[in-house]
Amino acid sequence: MDTLYERDFHAWALEQARKVRAGDQIDSEHVAEELESLGKSQQQQLVNRLAILITHRLKWDFQPAHRSNSWRATIREQQKLICRHMEDNPSLQSLLNRGVAQAYDFAVTLASHETGIVEQEFPEKSSYSFAELMEEVVL
């Protein structure tokens, strides 16, 4: 027999919120599972933003003749969004180095497609520290 969790996640979530507020018994196993998923999604959002930032830094560094205000704006936007995300989720600080490493592989693929530079021409591992990625670039 399907549970409400399986049939209608939205209705289940609203019901669980109502129960928590009322002090009623909740579907603790599924609530715990969803809370863990929320935490993982915050980590993935950081990695996704880092990937976009690294992609544009690779393009910036490997194609200096093509630098533009658009690339600079994207870099700055991602830096600001990452800062805001880190302010909202300070526990992600301990995952920054791993996040940069995870994002780098994806960023190389994106940068390769966008620039025509083959992936093998980029460093195998990121040479960027998180601090370097957060530095402002200048035209």
C-alpha cells in the first residue's frame, strides 16, 4: 500500500510541518531522510556555483585575448553568490577544498566545450585555491 509520502510528496511535507508545529508524531524516518537530502543539496549548490566560477576562470586564464566584461561579470556574480551561500551555510566551510576539487572536473569539461581547447590542455587538478577563486579579476 502506498503511503502519502510515496503518492504526494507535497501533501506529505505540509502534513509533517503541521504535525511538528502541533507536537504530533511525525514520519520520523522519512523526515530524517529529507533533512539529510536538504543538507546534501546545499553542498551540491556550492559545487555547482564553484563549477561555473572555475569554468569562467579557466576561460579567463586560458584565453586572455577573449576576456570580456561579460566573463568578468559572471565571475563576480558567482563569487557573490558563493559568499552569500557560505554566510547562510557556514558549516560548508570545511568542505571548500573538496568542493573545488569536485567542481574542477566538471568545469574543465564545460570550459573545453565553450573554448574549443581540449580537456587535456587544462591542468589535471585544480591549481586554484578557494581564496584565489574569490579574488576579483581585472580586465
